Amino acid sequence: MGYISQSIALETVDPSTVAFLGATTVLICPLLEKIIDGRDITFKNSPNIFVAAVLCLSGVGVLEGILEGGMVFEGGDFWAVMQAVGFGTSFFLTEKMMRKEPEMALSITAVQCGVCALSCAFWVLADGVDLGEVNLFKLFSEEGMRTTAAAVVFTGAVTTAMNRYVETTALGRMKSSEASVILATEPIWAAVFGSLWVSETFGLEDWVGGGLIVLACLANTLKPEQLQFFTQSEE
């Protein structure tokens, strides 16, 4: 769900915005800990999560045009948020698997990538593509398709397979909620590469909204005692 939602979102939404909205994984992982593990999440004992939620949702609001007098939440934006649900759930479940089988990172990654490949194959068939007509040699041999072929190989081998293996290994050593904060720096890299490679430009909403989401990620790293001011104010 994460990869498919991300792909659909990127058809109509800039990569930096997709990455910023994907950073809402910082909310998905704690939410799953509350719902599935029964973690006691209240403002008093986990103020960092609530502060992060407010900042994150504010950032999403700015990205969606609240500064211009009204939010415009389109289809591509919906799929960009759904990628966070997909990836956030993946982080949560992978952490649980790695806690039980800490030496199985490569095997877990292989199964995850295999399931993704199978799911995408069904998607291709459902889209009316005849697999018998798919010519990989043509993809790599035709001069006009070489850039696309290189992108496919890079994203498949590096940003999918290798990335999943590194994430899986990391999730065996840290909580999914903590890992999601580190991974939420993705928007910064998306903004950098978008600017360098596809000449993407940024307006006030992008900078303010993206900055709020990054602040949300940083707030989520704080310990509850570091936010005692807020809990004391509540009391």
C-alpha cells in the first residue's frame, strides 16, 4: 500500500510535497502502539507525541493552502498521506518481527520485496497490460528509454531493496516510533534532489509547512520530562 500510494501520488504531486506528507508516519507509529499494544498515551505522560501531532497537522494544513485562505486537499494529496499509513504500519510490524527474529533481516526483506513485486504484477494485469508484450530488452536497448531504465534499476535496487534491508536491520535495534522520526528527514532530501534534478521551486507554503513537519519530527524525539512546561500548564 505504501509503494502503490506513493506512485499514484507522484503522478500529480511534487516529490517534496509527497515526502512532507509522508512524514506523517511520526503519528502513525505511536497511534498503532496505542491501538494494538495498548500503550498508555496521554498528554501528561507523552506530551512530545501531542506536540508533534499539532505541529505535523499544522504543517500539512499549510502545505494544503491554509495560508491562502482555504485548504485544497486533492486526490494526489490523499494518496501521499496513505503512503504514510502504509509505511508506518510496515515499520511497526517489522519492528515486532525483528524483536522476535533479530537475525532474519535479509529473509524478512526478501519476503517484503517479493510480496511488493507480486502485488505490482497483479496491478499490471489489472491495468490491462499483457505481460507477454513486456520487452525488458527494448527498455534497456532503445536510446530514448535508457534514462527510464536506469531510474527503474536504481529505484528498485537501491531505494527499495537496499533501503528495506537497512530499515529492517535498524528496526531490530530501535522502536518504530523513533525510526519514523529519523526517516522523516526524507522531505529535506526530496527537496534537495527535486531542486537539483527536476528544477523544482518552493514557495512560502512549502517552506513553512515543511518546516513545521520537520519540527514535529524533532519534537517527537524529546523526552516527556523535557516538555514539563506543557504538562504543568495543563495541571
